[in-house]
Amino acid sequence: MFFEGSEKKIELQIKPGSISLRALPLQFWHQALSLANAEILSNLSNDYCDAYVLSESSLFVWEHKLLLMTCGNTRLIDTVVFIIEKLGTDHISDVSYQRKSEFLSHLQSTRFEDDIDRLPIALAGKAYRIGHLDTHHHYLFHSNQTQQLQGSASLLMYHIKGEVADYLRQASQTSTQIRRLLALDSLLPEFTFDDHLFEPFGYSINGLFEDKFITIHITPQERSSYVSVETNLDFIQHPFNIFSALLNILNPSSWDTIGLNMQIANLGFPSHRRLASCDLQLNQFNGFNYNHYTQADTEILLAEVL
Amino acid sequence: MFFEGSEKKIELQIKPGSISLRALPLQFWHQALSLANAEILSNLSNDYCDAYVLSESSLFVWEHKLLLMTCGNTRLIDTVVFIIEKLGTDHISDVSYQRKSEFLSHLQSTRFEDDIDRLPIALAGKAYRIGHLDTHHHYLFHSNQTQQLQGSASLLMYHIKGEVADYLRQASQTSTQIRRLLALDSLLPEFTFDDHLFEPFGYSINGLFEDKFITIHITPQERSSYVSVETNLDFIQHPFNIFSALLNILNPSSWDTIGLNMQIANLGFPSHRRLASCDLQLNQFNGFNYNHYTQADTEILLAEVL
């Protein structure tokens, strides 16, 4: 029942006044995604963005920006190389590529270091690992940037527990009930949502409001549960903390926050210990931060019989 | 400069009144170890035990007990299968096989699950994983036991820091100075030691006192440092805590303790948080415990440029 929830993620910025990503035909995305063994399951659009729920995570396409996340053992880098080649590096101003440490890294068909070696020289940049190899760590590549990127925030939750977690693992679930349990309509009333419930379980949801997005992916598997939340909502403009709310609903044993040009306050987080922290100035325009938390109490581990 | 310090470990018990392991010729151990690509670098004997420092960790041979640990990408299971076949399962009362989660598991040529599948049916038992896949975890196989095994205790330290750690990484070191920095002669005055200093660095030491042993293996590499300590010293008979002393000397960011029929008090440990704990009753005779600690302060991570 193991499924690798940890995502690989690419963000591309198109030069202003250059090509429009939204003008590309749907066939282009089908073809690009097929290289990563991912397909489009559902879509949602507004005036700013086309959002796709994929068989493995999500794709967001704005006029001049692309965000693509894939989980499992997808070869995202194949899709990335295809997209960059088709668009042409002249039209691309910035690339960011990230990978979270996997639960079972030996099952992955590529490593981060191999992936970034395949990016074109025209998009040269710097690669980092944040965090120790023996615990949560995060790989990050940023091409040499010439502008401030839009802020974004990620919350990665591990080992969810409690009533909502139990529901997400049970045999008969509904999207409506999951959405209700996650309280999304009350937390984000302006948003429009598009979701997909996987068999036998697993849940993905994209949300849009003007140029803002949120995407949540739930891998509820008992011994390797993982939930990712990613958004470009401005936490200063929106004083409520959607991350705190979801942490209290899903009650993970540990979690990471990742911010690009955004500080993620831990006000309202469940009682916790902050084990590790990193603030990284990528260049004069952009800053990255990473924090690793566990619940405050010592976790009583159950030995898993193999 | 990466080296996988995490060990695989086998313990074999020979039935009382059966064959003597110490009577086996040295050639037998050479042949067995060559299957794991390990070789004997040095040896030390007393009335109870033959202790060997290996190119990858250590081998201890008592009359009716064997303890073999190997690190790196060794195929310990090949050696184990060879030894069991040569000795014959009729002479073996108990087998315990353990693997610590590796820093870079994708570089390993075998997985724990594959390893234990190769153990003979005559030595059937139970296999467990203790700890989550995304952080420190420990694999454990114990054959069905009919007796209480001798107690043992392990301390696994990650990311050592400070003056002693710096010395262990510097270009010119001496065994004498390392032994002095670890304070082994004053901590364990009755013990006789045998050590080996690796090039460019890395240090292994075995110690014996009557039927008691201690073995310490140091992988000091800056970004993936790891130190293991294993002993059958009885912490109740010996009220001082060698683990506390070594923790204070080597100052790791995080550490695990593992006890078999032995509780490992954390009195004197550096200021810490106990993140996770497991007590596992293997059967009516034997109990296993695991604890995962980090230092009390939030660790400020440095981004490693790749």
C-alpha cells in the first residue's frame, strides 16, 4: 500500500511581453505530462490561471508562470526538459526546481543531482540541500534571478492522526465530506475548487481565487501518510493562518514549512518543537526559509511487523 | 567524501555444548568476510573473545556467540548466509539481524527485506521496522528465541560538532590522541584496546575486558558524520554512563539508543529532546527498546551548496 507522496516541483517564469503559456494548446500539456507518466484528470480556470488536477499532483498555468508538481516515481525532469526546449530558453527568465526527501528514495528513477544536470546552461543557477541526509531535507535549484519572485508557502505534513486521518483511510469516502472535514469552504470562502478522489484512497484539490491558488495533496496511507499544501496566498494580507487550521485538523507527527519571499508564522500551530531552521538568501531579490517541526510530546512508536 | 557509516549487524548464538566458534580457523573468517568485501585489519584476544577490527567495522567471536557489524555498502547478508551454512542450523540457537536506516539508502546493494528472505527457514522469526521511513528508523529480525539473550546497548550519534569532531576531520591525526580525546582509558580502565585509523580519516576501536566488549566506529565526514558505540557492559553494574560521557565529548545533533534486555538511562545526556520511543517485547524472554533524541535547541541548518 506504499505510495510516495513527496513531490518534485518546477516553477518557470516567462519574460514579460514574451509568449503566453495559457495560449499553448491542451495537447502541449498532455504531451509534456506524458513524459512524466502523469495525466490530466480534471481542470478549473479563471481569468488568471488554468489549474489541472493530475494523476500525480497538479499543474498551474498562468500567462507568464508555470507551477508543476508531481509525486510518486514520476520523471518530472523529462517533462521540464521538454517544456524548456519547446518554449526556448530565450523566453524564460527564471527556473526553480525542488525535491523533498522521499520516504523510499531507492525507488526513485532519478536523483536531484542528475535532474539539475539536465537543465540547459542558459538557465544556470545554484543548487542546495537544506537539512541532513538522515532526516527531512529539501533540494532546491534556482536559476540566477534578476527579479523578485512572487511569494509562496508550502506546508508538508507527515503521519497524520485522528478522526479526519481515519476518515481519509476508510473504504468509502466522498469528496464532499473530505472538503467539509478540511473546512476549505469556510477557510477560503472566495476560492473555487476542483478536486479528485483516488481509489482506494488519496485526495487532490486545487483552488483558485483571482491570481491566487492553493493545492492540497493527501496520501493517507497508514504507515507513510503525507499531506502537502502549497499556496501563493499572502499570509500578511490574509491574517488567518490556513496552515495552522490544517495542522490542527490533520494532526501530523511532524511537519515542514517552506517559504519563498514569505515568512510563515507558527502562531496557532499545534503544541510543537521546532527542530531545525534555515534562512537562505538566494540573491539580492529572493529569500528562502525552511523549518522542521514535530509535536511537543515524545512520540510512542509502534514496531511495524514486516 | 561521503561514506555510509550506518551498520548492518548480525548476532549468532551457538547451542551450549555444541561447536566452538573460537576453534574455527582464521581462514574461515577471512573467507566469510571476503563475501561482504570486508577484511581483517587488526586483532585482539583475551580468554573469552577474539576481537577483529575490520576494513568496515568489527567482528567479535566468543566460544558460543558471534557479533559482526559492517558499514559502507557491504553485503553482510552474503557473509551471514555463508557462516550459517558452514556451521549448520542445528548448532545455532538464535539469530538477530539488524540494519539502521542509511544516509543514502539508494546506494545500498540490498534491502533489509531481501536480506532476511535469505535466512534459512530453520531460523524463522519475526521482522520489524521501528521508526518512520522519513526519519531515523531501525530494522530488526529476531529468530524465535528460547532463552534470554545477553543484554547489549548501542548509541548511534549523528552530526558531531566541536573540538573533538574538528580534530577527527583534520588532516593529521594519531590514534593515541583520538583515544585520549575519547577518554577511553579513564572511562574503561580495565579494558584492553585495539584500534585502527583510516585514511584520510575515520577511526575504529575494539575493547575487551573479560567477556565484556565495546566497539566504537567513527565516520567524521563533515556533512554525514556518524559514530556508533556498541557494548555488552551492564549499565547497572557499571553505574557511570559511558554513553553520556561520549555524547558530551562528541556533541552530536541527534542520537539514538538501542537496548536489548537493557534499559539505557539518559542521565547525564546533553540537554535534549526525546522525539520518539519504542519498547518492544520480542517474546517472553527478551525485550528491545529504541529512543531517538535531538539536542534541545533548534538547529540552525546551513544550506549545502551542491
